[in-house]
Amino acid sequence: MIQSVDRAIRILLALQDEGVLGVSELASRLGLAKGTVHGLLQTLAAHSLVEQDSTSGKYMLGPALLVMGNVYLNSHDLRVRSLRWVASLSESTGLAVRLGVLVWPDVVIIHHVGPKDASVPVSEVGLSMPAHATALGKALLAFHPERRRILSEEPLARLTGQTVTDPDRLNEELDEVRASGVAFEDQEAVVGEASVAGAIFDRSGQAVGAVALVVPADDRGVDPSHIAAIRDTARGISRELGAVTWPG
């Protein structure tokens, strides 16, 4: 590992978490000398990866990262091959659809179509959500080769009263997801919101993403037609990526 590169990445990740930080705050957080942090920030700023607030003197992420993010999205094979499937799923159900990838401990939304009745369209692209509390994350965790280890390494955050935080209980649920390829969550991440997701596989049989329908939480649960639609969509995208079987 190249030390300077590692330190620069840690600065970017710290700014991602906190939004705005000063040199002293970054130095304390990362356990580095202020001079070292200042030099790294100057280099990152020269490439527009960070920028400095003229009033406070503190630093934030820079616009070059947005350009990189757009390039990533436009060249990501999973996203590109999923666009028409996601649009069709949203159109047929009238519901919001999310496409996500696992970046443990989160799942990151790489494509999103809002519900038909949304008065003001809001894009969730780039949003990170705790994987253990979302159907998207569960669909991916179920097929993660080291899920039992990573789920036990750190305490799982409780977002609502419904969030499953016990690793043993969560692993039992994920065993069921692994058998069916479909995951559920009911108000575990956001009160009033439930979702159903299907894992997406590539030609190697690896789960490379997941697609989810977001539904209002109520006593009726997820409609069987929505489960069937998610299965068809996840299977269709997997086929586009060269998967031979579904689930993988």
C-alpha cells in the first residue's frame, strides 16, 4: 500500500462523512501531523478533488469527484443494462425503483426512478443506506461470501424500532433470501417505507447488484404482484449480464 495515496483517500472519506472539516480536525481524526494533512489537501485541491471555503478556511469535497461519479455511472455495465428494466418496472407499478450496489456497510444507489405520483421528482442517485436495514442490502448480503464475518465485526445500527440488529437473526433471514433471491424490509430503514428487492447476478454467478421496489408500509404487506415483478426484473437484468441461472 502506498502511504500517501492511502492518506489522501482517508481525507476524502472523512470529508464524505462530515461534509466540511478543517486541517486540525482532519489531523486529529486521522492521527496525522497538521503539516502532512495541509500538504495533501493542497495537492487534492490542485486537482479539484477538494475545495476550501473562503470564509471558514475549512475543506469540502470538490467538483472533480462529481465528474468522476458521472463517468462511473455512465460506464457501469450493471446500470447501463438495467435502465430499460427499471423504467419498465416503475411504469408498470407506479412505484419508486432503486438500483444499488454493496459498499459495505452500506448499499449505494446507482440508479433511481421516483414514483408516478411524486409532486417534485427527487433523485436518490449516490445515496448510501445501511445494507442490513434495506431490502437492497439484504438481497446482496445474502450472497456475500463473508457475510457472517462482516455482520459480526461491528454492532449493527438501529435506525428504527423495526431494524434487525442481531447477527444470528439476520443471518437466518439472509439464508431464506439466498434460497429465493428476494429480500424484504418493513420500516427498518425509514418509518412508513417498506421494500422488496431482487439480487442481480453476472455471468460468473456473483451477485453484483440488486433492484428494489419501494412501497408504502401498511398492514397488507407487499403485494404478490410486486414480488413477481421484482423476480422478473432481477432475472431479466441478470440474463442481460450473462447469468445462466437465477438466483445465482
